[in-house]
Amino acid sequence: MLCPKCEYEYHEGITTCPDCNTELVTIEDFEGNLVHPKDWVIVSTCADIVEADMLKSNLGGADIDVLILNQNDRSFPVVGDLSVIKLLVKKNDAEDAIAIINDINKVE
């Protein structure tokens, strides 16, 4: 048994993590739900976190899981924002996500 939050392993028979009170899962269940980078693709890039959050919200409304990769380094002083924010979705949702993003960005 394993705590999905703190990732400590416990003996069989223990059902709750004594450190964080999270229900334990089997190691197989834990490993089956891990996020692997190879399962995700970039479907869009943004210059603004607000735009990325809005796209994430729209994709979430279509039941598409989205990760936002923000490479903004606030400890490096520069004028303006030089970071690129990437939106990633699972490979099997990429086609639908791109269609939704293109529809949102369509200029009439």
C-alpha cells in the first residue's frame, strides 16, 4: 500500500496514511495513474498566463485534461515577459483540443 500524496509505502492492512490522512492505494493503482511526459503533446503556446488559463478552461469544459507549462522565471529581472507558456493535452485528445483552440482563435 502506498500514499498517493506523500508516496510513502506502508504494510498491508494499513488503509490511511498516518502523516496526511490520505487513503492508501495499491502500488499498481498508483503507477497506473502517473502522468508520463511521453503521453502529452503541446497543442498551443501563449505569451500570457491569462490566455493560457482561458484556453485551459474552455478545453476543460470539453472534458480535456490540460497541463500548463509556465517557464516564467521571476527571479531574473528583465523588461517585459520573455517566457513562453505551453498548453499540453493527452495525445488522444490533441486533435479535438486543436480544433477547439482554432475555433476560439478564429477571426471573423
